[in-house]
Amino acid sequence: MPRLHWARPSVALDDTSGFNYSVKPAPLHRATDAYIGGVTNPTPWTLSASDCDELVASHVGGDVSVAVIIPARNEATTVGSVLDAVAAAGTLVSDLVVVDDHSSDDTATVAARHGARVLSLGAPTGKGGAMAAGVAATTADILVFLDADVTSPSAHYVPRLVAPLLARPGVGLVKGYYVRPLHDMPTGGGRVNELTARPALSLLHPGLGEIRQPLAGETAIRRSFLDTCPLATAYGVEIALLLDVAAKWGIETIAQVDLGMRRHRNRPLEELRPMATEILEVILTRSGVVVPPR
């Protein structure tokens, strides 16, 4: 796999003509440590859009390889535009993998047409299984996961997610955060995030309550971190990874970056209950609560 030399880009971040990035050490911003029950809890690093863009535009020599992994099942209508947005990062991405989780539509064909290396699974494995298959198919140092159902993908997703990992060796996991519209309303999306994940984290893991989108599919992680935190399955994969990294490496190794606005296919309410149940089960079990089998 090619390894990349990071050099100053000659274009603005939102330009789609291609990039060749580098990042030098620069300050990241910390929220004030949470003080709960007489105990000070460390909180994640938080980077605004301007923070990220400043890091992306910085210059330092170095070698790193970045793979983008996109798990997808029946996302033929949106996966192409997601891949086109990734392509705007130019030489930043050395491997682009779409894991087709046994789609019944043309997801694999569309992904290949838009330049991805397609890994087709013979049977459905769920999102976590598809992500794990993508990880096994590449040797990159940094792994970026993106959702395939986003209808408003942007060229800045990958650079901003990778920026903290290049700027600070101590950061190992980066989560995206964003505004989520619901249908014709400017906000209101991410109902499971706001009504299940964030309240549970605030109660049981106060430092992680600072993470604005704990369920975000837009995530970047060092392979060295992921090797110690195997991916969970199905809907619980993102929250499990967040909790496992915090437990293994510490909350201070986690960063979150502003990705702007994110639109995707909003699920009907009846599909959200099983998702919320699985996510709550992951949070409870990793907090030492015995959950009766379902």
C-alpha cells in the first residue's frame, strides 16, 4: 500500500480538485473537565470547523497511510455521491473500500463505477461485521469509517476526521459531530442519539456525555487502537467502540470534529426502537449492569 507524504495543499478545503495534506502539531481545545460527585472527569478534545481547517492547511513532513471503509447494504442511490466526496481528498486516501453487505440492489456496481475497491460479503453480517471485514482487507495506519446513506456528503469529512490524529499522537479516536435535519425541519434528526445514547452516557460515563454524536458513523481511528478494541456487531458498533476506547485508552485520547450539516435517510419511528434497545444494552453491559437476555 502506498504511504503518503503530507505537503501543503494548494487549494482551499472545499475545492474538489484534490488534496495533498499535511498537519503539524497545533493546539486542540478541551472542554472544561466535568466535575460530578466530587470527581473531576477528563473530557474529549473538541475541534471546530476552523480548528480543523487550520490543522489541515498546516505543513509537516511524515508518512502515513489512510484507508476509508464504507459499509453498505442496499445504498445504490447514495453510495456514489459519498465516494465522489471522498475522491475530493485526492492523495490523502490511499485505500478506498466499500464493503457490500449482501445487497440486493446495485450497490456494488455503483461503488466500483465510482472508484472503490468493492468487497462483497456472501451473507449479511450487520454493520459491525461489514466494518470488520473492511479493516481486515486493508493495512492502513489510520482507518476512516463513513456511512453510505448520507445524502449531503462533503469533501471536508475525511480531512477533518484525520486532522486530530496527525496533529496529536495521543489522540486515537475521532468522532464527527454535526447538525442533523429531520425531514423539512432544520434540526430534530438523530432521535436515538439524543433520547437514548447521550442521556445514558451522561449518567453512566459523564466525560463521554460531552460527545455530541456518539453514534456517528463518521469516525477515524488508529489501527493500533482498533487492534485492542474489536468491533461489535449491528447497531451497537459505534457506541461500543467509543466506550471500549475510553476504557482502554482514556477519554482524553478521544476527539470530536465539526463536520457541518449531515443529511441522511431518516428511519421511521418503528425502526428506531430496536436500534435504541441495542444501543442501550451495549451501554448498560459495558457499565457493569446485568441485562436479562432478550
